[in-house]
Amino acid sequence: MTEAADLRNRTVAVLQAPLGPGPQLVRRLADDGARVIAMGQGEHALRTLARHEPDLIETLVIEPEDRQRLRLLRKAWRDEPLHAVVNLLPLDPEVGIDGQITALTALMRSMGRGLAAGSGALISVMAEPADPLALHARALCAAVEEAGAGLAAALSRHGVRVHNLRAPEDRADRVLPMALLLCGKAGRTVASGTIHIADGSFAAQQNDESPPAEMTAASA
């Protein structure tokens, strides 16, 4: 789906990089030429990721709700262009709805200017629970989606897109092709909204509540 030239010279931050499909995503981004900032807990796990492509993968050990360090990051980052932020925090079962929204707010305060400078995208990855009675997990997905819609409305005038990727809870790796596309230059043509990922296909629901568009993995 992606070509090396599509991601070369692009800067992508991955929050909670050791989680779920994070390690594979970081490696694929670097293989395609992107500069990657792998963020999260677990210094050893992050260092292991960086060894894959040390010239392209930087690491930042940070707690998702560490506001002080995120404020320092905001001062350090300023208006340096950032082309995508991939938020894997919704895959962490230890972080509830309040923690998710607090962390997302702090993350955007730290990196929002960079995304605006790079006409970038915020991409949040969520696990779709198979159990219809998994009400807490479903509420968490709904809360992250609602927050994303609010951010999209506020940031669209700055050229920032906000995407939510929802995949089956046991196959979060299925988000990889779409996540890579959204991080690349071709992703600029995809409107903000939620994308439901099933067996090799994507059903996209834009934030303007337009009818969902069906795309196969090949056509995406």
C-alpha cells in the first residue's frame, strides 16, 4: 500500500509505541524512510525498537498523563513540522476514559502546533470489543471518537486531520496498512473521521456524517 518515497522525510510520533501493533508500525515507518519518535513507558522496550533503525528512530520515555514532561516537550518542539501522531493509548486496558481524554488533551497541547506546521494527522487506534456487553470498552471507544470529532472541528482550519481506526480486539494489527497510508503524503486526501477495519476492508465514516464509503485494501 505504501512506497518508501511516500514516508521519506516525514516525521511521525507514536504514543505508547510498545503496545499492540506499535513495534511493527515503528519498524515499518522507519523502513519506509520516516523519522519516528517512539514514545511510551518501558525504557528497555523503546531501546529495543530504536535498535532496528537507530538513525531514524528516537525514543522518549514518558507517562501518558505526565503533564510536566509534555509541557517541556511543547516548549522543545514548538513549530517543527510533525506529519502524524499515532495514539495507541486506547489499546491500554489500564487507562480508563478520564485518563484517555486527559492524555489526549495534553498530547495535543504539546504537539498540536507541530501538526499544524506539518499539515499532519492525529490517528487514534482502538480495539473493537467482540462482546456486546463489554460496555466499558465500548464507552471508551465512543469517548475517544467524540473527542476526535471535537478536535477535527477545531483543527481543520489549520490543516490538521483527525482519524480514529477501529479494529477487532484480537486483530489490532489490521490497522497497519491504513495507519501507514494516513501517515504518508497520500493520507492528506483522506477526510477526518472513523474508519472501521474488518477482514481486509475499510468502512469510513466521515465526521460530517456522510454515508460510509467502502474501500478494499487494494483500492486504499
